[in-house]
Amino acid sequence: MTTLQEQIGRCKTAWNGLLPRQRKVLTGGAISLALILVVFGVLLPALAWQSALNRDLARLRGDLASMRGLAAQAKSLPAKSVAAPDVAALVPELQTDLARLRLAQAAQAVRAEGPGRLAVTLKSADFDALLGWLEQVQSRHGLRVASARIARAEGVAGAVRADLVLEGGGRP
């Protein structure tokens, strides 16, 4: 292995062995290569990045102006209160859905349990069908599960006993 000093000595010897014209050509080539690297490796990518930032800034300024206009429009709207949905009116429809999906057994009930709340009691229901029904109730009627007590039903595979309380959260 050669040391760094030996390598530098060899380079100096090779350089001194060149004719002055060859030295000028190599120096010019090295300077040209350095300029090309600076232009294409630093300046042009920086200019492209700046141009992209300017485009993004113009778009974002337009978005900001639009949002400010929408905010002013929203402030000028009169405030309205939204009444809670009458979930008690949904009882017959929910009972029909339960029967159609074969979730309703002999001892089941859907009843109103105060303003905006329904109580659902199922003695033996298929668990997968129950989850599908709950998803449907949420998407169609805007009801969500406020509380749930679910236990395995005796003697039937995949069946559960469920005591649910559904709350009206408005239309989804």
C-alpha cells in the first residue's frame, strides 16, 4: 500500500512531466467539468425547486382567498338549531328490519327509551347479522350504539343475546 504522500508525489511528477499546452488543456477541462457539475447539479435543481414553490404558493394563496370568502359567507348565515330526530317513529321500521333479517326471536323488543334513544333487546340473534344490521341502522338512520351488552346465547352456535341502546345522532 502506498501512502497519501507517495500518491501526491506521483501526481506532481506526472503533472511536471506534461507539456505546458497539455497542462492548460487539463486545467481548462477540470474547470469546465466543475462548472458543469455546479450548473447541472446545484443551480438548475435549485431553480426548478424554486419554480415549483412559486407555483404552490400561488395556488395556496388562491385557496386562502377562497377560504376567507367562504368563512365570511358562513358567518353571515343565520344560526339554526337542529332538532333531534324522532327515533320513536323508527320503532316499526326497525322491528320490520329485524324480522326480515331473522334477528327477531319470540322474546325481543324495540322500544323508545327517552328522547332520542331506543332500547333493543334480542334473545337469540346471529352475531354477524346483528353487526350488519347495526351498520345499516347507522348509515340509514344516523343511529349509533350508546351502550351494548352482548353475551353468547346458550345452545346455538354463533348466536348472542344483546341488550343495546341506540342514540340518534342526526342523519349521517
